[in-house]
Amino acid sequence: MIRALLASLGFIGLAGSVQANCAGSAEACEIETGSYHIDLPKTESPPLVVFLHGYGGNGAATMRNKNMRDGLIARGYAVMAPNGSRQVGEGRGLSWNFFPGWEGRDEGAFLSEAVANAVKRFKVDPERVILSGFSAGGFMVSYLACATPDMFSAYTPVSGGFWRPHPTTCSGPVRMFHTHGWTDNVVPLEGRKLGGGKFQQGDIFAGLEIWRSANACPDNRPSSFSNTGPFMRRKWAGCADGSALELALFPGGHQVPQGWADMMADWYEGLLGS
């Protein structure tokens, strides 16, 4: 879908004549619908990880997560950290317009335009774009994966799934790798109530059942288990062509854990056979 958008905007085939000074800078790259930060490896046409910040955060803060950013750049990935849209309280923090029916920016359109802009300006690979995010950013990833599973090459949320009521169904197939802390009590695996009960986070395992249905998996039972350092992983295989579904739990709380970047990149490259 990203490549189709680029073609419709006339970006495919451009030489990227607009040279930006915002890559690797504290300054954000501005586009009509918002802004993003980006850092690049020293390789041509790199794959891109778009990482969405959590509630009250911003893209600049995301780029200060050196374990995540530097780990991905060392693997040859470009890293983009867009800025959310929804104001949080009286401060300057941002969030994402992820829940169906909320009014505000069309985040899917914004992210598509941000990626198209990065392809034009920095020559990232439009065929290899991963959408990741933490907490509220993980919620945004999950809802976009549900509605438009082919918009990005893969979806890799950290500590964020659905809110209740869960979606009845999701489109598929989808490539999904979900990471969550065993002791996360901000976004617990079971979910929790917010705003005096006005909102309720969903259950991560109920979300996995929705993903298994979208991917036409033959059984709820995982097909395999593995460990990567502290990460305990379970995988569902034998599902629809073009799909992938895996869960990684780690013994920690609400955070992007050390080792996530390499584990996620290994998983993604395994899908591509590289």
C-alpha cells in the first residue's frame, strides 16, 4: 500500500532531489499533516522502522532511546519517530488518535504521507517498512494492522494492543510480532480501566485470538516455543500465506526492553528469508 501511495503521489522514480537537513538532527522533518524525526544508516535504500511514541511523549524522546535507535541503525535500518497529534492535558505531550470513532487526525494517512516523504527525501525502501510503537503507540499499531494489514510490511507493537470493546474482526493476513512485559501494570496483559471506567484497555490474549482468526490459523495452540535471552516466545504457524504471528514476553514492566531491536530485526529478516 505504501508503494501504491507513492506512485499516486508521483514519488516513485524520483531521485530524491530535495535534500533535507533534518535527518539525524534535533529538528523534526515537517510535512503538511505533521512532523517526524529520522536517523539513517550508512547504507543505500535501507528498510525503515517507524516507531510511535507512547502517551504524552514525542518523536524526539523516542530517538533518545539509544538501545532501540542505535541497535536498529547498526543492523542497517533507518529509524523514524513521528510526532503524535492528540494533546495531553495542559502540557505539550502528544498521543495518537487510535480508537475507532474518535475525532482528530487521520493517523493512517499521516503515517503514509510521512513514509512517502522519507522515501522521496532519504531513499528508504518503500517495500520494507515496519510499523512499531510503544504503549499508546502500540495501540495505534494494532488498530492500523487490524484495518489495513497491507499498509506496512510488518507490525511489531510493544506493550500495546486493543481497547475494549475489542474489534469484532480484523482484516488479514497480517505479519504481527507482539512484545510485552510480564509485570507490566500500566498496560497489563489483562488490560485495566481508565478514566473512572470510561475507557478500558483490552486483553492481550483476547487480541491474539483475533489475530489468529485474521490469519486463518488452524489452532489456538502455539506451534512452537523458543527463548531469545530473557524473551519467552510463542509462535503460530501453518496459517494463511503471507501471515506471521508471534508473542514475546519478557520479565519486566512497561518499557521497550533491551534486546528488542535485534530480536525484532531477526524475526523480520526471517520472514524475508534474508
